[in-house]
Amino acid sequence: MKKLFAVFLMFFLLCFMALPSMAATKKINKIAIWSWDLNSSLLNQAYKGFLDGIEKDGLVAGKDIVIDTYDVKKDPASAATMVEQVKAGNYDAICSVGTTGSKYLLEHGVTTPVLFSVVTDPVKSGIVASLTETKNNFTGTSNKQSVEKQILSFKEVVPNVKRLGIIYKDAESNALVQVNEVNVAKEKLGFTEILTSPAKSVDELAAATEALVGKVDAIFLPADTMVGSVDAEKIIKVATAAKIPVFSANEPPTTVGALTSLCSDYFKLGTQTWGMTKQVLGGQSPQTMPVQLQDVPNIIVNLKAAEALGITVPEEFFNKVTKVIEADSK
């Protein structure tokens, strides 16, 4: 009997000694970050915002959470290899930055929960069924802002625009959606003519702008990965020389000479996507999570551009502005 008691006592002691280590053991979540091209300044901002959200929550990569980054670099051959690695990686969630990469994951049957970021129109791009009910394993954040609000904001500074030119990345679905929205609202916004000048590459941007000179009063750059970047400087140089104001749906063109932009904050958008990712890691299904937008956009004005164009920005406009790019001091 004493031997039996000793065996039981030893068993309970061993169990008791194991309790601290059992309590200390916790699940380390594994996340893949996927993008078609992190070299894009816009996508990179969202990527950094996502990582910042993780860091602000006190999670250390490699210790509290596993993060693997897959940057396709616009190479289809790399994408084919990488997507199989993602599918076999036993990830708890995937952060997909950008429309092209997100569509690729959908088309290649990825079943892990996907939280996308910087997808302008996830419904018209075919990624989700609707903004309120995605009906699949995808949800996330959209950088979309109202095209009408963007144009009306610009017209507070330059009110007498009748002929509007639009330069965009040829065949990019996000850009085409925005071009269509401008055409639908043409009369409401007071335009007599909408002229489009698509470009297939950065090398075509100057020529696309020259094709509009003398035909338009202003140029709009929608939120796409080419004209929405600092590469828009090629457009702005030609337009400014012809005294044509340019306004943008993204911030980077405004930093290189566009007059105004009403846009989402891409860094904050990435952080917002991390917030949704945490919900999924906590057990929530993407199907039950509506796509999120940014309610309060950035409004940026470039006074150096205004000076070059001979435009005076109304004082009341500054009440709405979140960022001013100052003119060169004389």
C-alpha cells in the first residue's frame, strides 16, 4: 500500500512541476505577408503600417509571432512558386497587400483567411461578393475614397474646370473602376468633356500627358500603382509647363508637384488591416467581417505647385487640409 501511495505521490508531484511550463506554453501565430510588388511606394507604406501594428502590440517577430514575407516583384514565375509555399505553409492568416496579389491568391485557391489591404474596389475586382458580406475567406481594408469628393475638393481650389483629362495605368482594374465613376458623374460634376489618356508603362507617362495638352483644363490621377506614385512627376512636369493643374487620388503625386489630393493614409491602412487580422487570429471568420474603409481621408495641398501654376488657394480650404507642402521660401 505504501508503495502504491508513493507512486501516486510521485505522479502528482510530476504533474504539479509540469504546470508552470504548461501555463507558459502559448500558441505562436504564423502569418504570411503577400504582395505582387512591395517596391511600389503605396503598397510598401501599407506593409510597414501592418508591421508597425504588430510591433505596437508588443509582439516580437520570431518570438511571439512568425512573419514570412512573399514579395513577388511582378514576376509570374516567382508567384507560381511562392503561392505553393504559402498554401503549404500552415499559416493562420495571410496579409495580402494590393489588388493584383489578392486576386492571384483567390484565383489559385488559397483557403487560409486572407486580410487584404490597398484594394480600391474589392467587389468590382471580384475578390469579395460585397463590402458587407464577403462570402469567402477574404476581407480587409480598401483605400477607396469617393471620386466625387476628390473632384469636388479639387474644384474648391480650381472651380472653373470643364474639360477633365484622366491619365491612368492601362488595363489596371482599380483605375478603370475610377474612370468609369468619373464618367457616370460627369454632368453632376459640371464637366462638358472627359478625355482619357492611358499609359502602359512609366516611359509612356510624358507622352500620355502631351496628348492632353490644349484639350483639357485639369488632369486627374486615379489611385493606381503607377500614376498614384512618385512616377507621376513625369506627368506633372509636362502639365505644369502647359499651366494645367494636376490633382491625385494618392499622396505621392502631390509630394512631387500635383496641386491637391484627397486620399487614404496607406500606412494607417496597413495598421488597420493588422487590427482585422487580430480578430481573425482570435477566431472570427472573414465572412462575418465587412470590408473597412477610412472614414477620415487626408487632404493635401502643394503650395509650390500652386505658385508654379499661378493659382491662389482660398483661405477657407485650409480649414480642411491635413497636410501642406510649402512653397520655396524667397
